[in-house]
Amino acid sequence: MTDDIEITADRPDSPIQLSGTDHITLIGSNEEETIAFYRDLLGMPLVLRQPNLDDPNSTHLFFDTGDGRIITFFVTDDRQSNPQPLRHQVGSVHHLSFSIDPDRFLETKEALEEAGHGYNEFDRGIFHSLYTSDHNGLTIELSTDKFDVPDDRRGEVLATAQRLREEDGADFAEERHLEAALEELGIDAEKYELPDAPSGAGL
């Protein structure tokens, strides 16, 4: 991995300037099992359902992920779900990560267990995550922040933690780099109580 790539929260001098994520669309299986996982288990409201405008033989489902950001699926009733892990290749989706409230972290683990969804739990240094999979084998990460960082400063905090990690010679950003970044930037962020879990890499 090259070390000469600039890491910064400042916007690049590019010809296009995005204002955020509107939606992400995935090819799903059938409507019933897609709704059962994303609405009934993960709690995403189904906010729009209509024909796929590019293929009227399939249905387009729109889910609110919790903050107004949308994830959508193209589904048809003749497609069976396949829970086998997906093969990763260039251009494929590795995983989707959704935020969960740190106060509901233990409750989320219990809900996954009751629904028969296995999971792995990791302390990723700068955040804490559960990894499970949906009804089609897509890896789903349920992530919670360790600190109450304002949304409009998350990029700035991460970029600062990256610089501190590099100066420290650490292989990956750790909680101490995040704490030091918050201190350097003068952000008084509450630390959440989260359970101990294996740290670093490994799935």
C-alpha cells in the first residue's frame, strides 16, 4: 500500500462535487424474504414499492435505513433466496454497513440470535461491529461508534486519526488514535459503554 496518497477531510478540487448518498440498489431475490430481513428484522421502513422502471417484470423496493438514506432492491417472486456466501470479485459488493444505536447493541445481538442469524463481533479500534448475513448471503455489518462524534465532523475526525496512526507507526487506527484526534480537534464527545470483543482484523 502506497504512503503518498493524501488523506484529508477537505474536498478535492474535482469537477463534480457530490452532496451525499441518495440510494444504493441491489439485485434481490423475492419480495417476501427481502422484506422479512430488512424491514421485519433490521427495522427499516418500506417507504416505496413500485415496478422497476427499467424492467416492469420486477418490483422495486425502497427501504429507509434510519436517517433518510435509502437502500433499494429489485426483486421478483420467481427468484429463490440463496444464503450461501457470495463469491467476491472485482465490482461486487463486499458488505453493507448500517449504523445501530450503542444503547441497543446487546439487544441487537439478542435479536439476531432469536432470528437464527449467526454473527461475529469485533472491536475495530475506531468502531464496534457485528457481522451477519442476509437471506442471500450478503455480509451485513451492524456498526456502532465508540464516541458520540457529530455527523458533520466524522470525516475530519477520521482523517486526523489516520494521520496520528501513521505518525504512531500503527498498522490500523486504534481507539487511542480516535481519542487523540477528538482531543486535538477540541471535540468533547461522549464515550459509549460497549462490550469487550476481539480486536483488529478477521472475519
